Amino acid sequence: MLKHLLSPVRTGSIHLTNRVVMAPLTRSRAGQPGDVPRALNVEYYAQRATAGLIVTEASQISRQGQGYAWTPGIYTDAQEAGWKQVVDAVHDKGGRIALQLWHVGRISHSLLQENGAAPVAPSAIIAANSQCFVVQKDGTPANVPTETPRALALEEIPGIVAQYREASVRAKKAGFDLVEVHAANGYLLQQFMSTNSNVRTDIYGGSIENRARLTLEAVDTAIAELGADRVGVRISPNFVAHGIADTEAEAMALYLAAAFNQRGIAYLHIAEPDWAGGPVLTEEFRKQLRAAFAGTLICCGGYTADEAEALIASGLADAVAFGRPYIANPDLVARFAAGASLNEGDRTTYYGGEAKGYTDYPTLQESKVAA
């Protein structure tokens, strides 16, 4: 019995009907041209509205912030209008939804950048063994190695913060319940936080406080537009993909957790080592995180329903996010409640395409009727 996982919880000012969170899942199906959410995306999210909270796929806050073809943005009027249709459909089904704000930094390529510019990063250090997804000059899509980035000048950084502010404004206008600042998975904010990707000597480099500065500025500008009770943050302690090798990862996470707690944000979302590898989070570190952050703590890391129930019962998390299971199971909450088996996802359709492998997975009820 999943009495904890399926019970309601308050997250900031938002009431969630259960503690099953849909994790952000890049699916590369935004409408073209313009990377605009479209009717297919509306259907996809509406199908999954029984989640306690949907966190959308990462959405770039500017053209500069894009690292993969066909991912949605939140920096144009058309993108904002497309997201509003998604939000309205989720709300019509009684769901709650947060928009994940994304700047990829160096995990990009000149083919994705305006006028073929170089990607930007805290320092001009290429992400080792990393790829991004582009449309090549001949029109064919391909995974290609990331390029060496250009280090952001000090005077450019307020412009990055402004991108987070403008995205937060648009998210509010589109009707999102919350925004989630994406400070995980080796993208721009984590690049600033990590000891090996940030070798700056100005106020954004060196100490933990300096390396955390941009993340906190991004969070603060979102708070200024939405209120702390409608802002969440995702971090990924011990993340090792995308060229990240942070020697102070757990110390940084605990510093941020305390800073977020002081600000009173709605939730802290922990992406645990899973597909990216890296050391697992220890019991002691989990307890330190819990002590540092009093708001809603969401953990995401390949959990089963029973494992999620146990984690919440232990008090070390308030909710658990599920990623890949939500690809193939739009009614994941109902399946958990019934103790039913889960559909298997088709990995060949995870990224790009149309309805196949996106909106055509059957619900439990539909499977019973078909049988």
C-alpha cells in the first residue's frame, strides 16, 4: 500500500493531490519553425495530468540557451502562447504544472546558435565526451560533439540573469503553477558551480559562494517575478556526465540547500546518479540535505513505487519524481494505485518524431478494454 506516495502534499503555495512527480523529460517534439509547443505536446501533457506535479521538459530561455534541436523555448510570444495551451489543458484535468527553465551553456554547437556563434560557458573549456543534437546544414539531424565554448565576459552575466527573469515573466503569463530553475545535469548553472568547468578569477569563480552566485541570481530573479512559494530548483550532486568532475559537489549542494531554505522556495528537486553514473548519495548526505532544506524535497533516481514509498516514509523526501516510467505510462498514478504492471517504453522513439511513442501508449483502462 502506497499511503505516503499517493497522499496529498503542499508545495509552496500549491496543493498537490499526490506525491508522484513527473520528471522533466526531453522529447524533442516542439513545433517548427520556432521551437513552439503544439497540439501534440498539449495532448501529451494532458494525458499525464494525474501526476501530483508535472515538471515540463527543459525549455530554453533564449536561443543562446539551446543545445538540442526541436526542444521548446520560452522566449518568444509564439512559444508562450503554445505553453499556455499546454497549461490550460493540464489545469482543465485538475493537474499542476511547472516549467523548467534551461540554459545549456557549453552543451551546444554553433549550428544551434544565432549567426553560428560559439556556445557560452563560465570558462572556455570544452565538455569532454559530450554531444548535442543538431540539424546539419544539409537538413539531416545528427548527434555531434559539443564545441569549445566562449567564456562569458563579466559584463554579459547580467544579461543571462535577465533571460531567466524574462522567462519567468512569460511562464507566469502562460499560467504555470511554478517554475523550476534547472541547475543540474551539467548545463550552464552547474558549469558555473563545478570546480573543473569554472576557472574564473572574478566574483563568479573560486569559492563555493562565488561559483553558486549565478544560480542564486537566477533563482532570485524568478522569486522576484513569481514569489518564492512558486519557484523550485533542480540540482544534481555527484553528476559526472557532460564533462562535470566537481571536487566539491556535496559541499556545493548543501550550501545551496541552505540558501534556498533561507529564501523559502517551494521545492528542491534532487536528480540522483542514474543514467549519468557517479557516486550514489549516502544516507548521511541525504540526512544533511533534509536538515538543510525544510521545504518540499523531491528525489528522482530510478525509483520503483515501493522504493519511493519507503523514502517518503523515512522522512528523507516529501515526493519522488519518475522519468522514464512516465514516457510509457500516462496514467502512472492509477497504475501505482492498482499495483498494475507498467508499459515498457520504446527507446527508439524517445527523441524526435510525432505521436508514435509519445501519445499512443495505452492507459490501464484502455488495455483492459482491448483485452
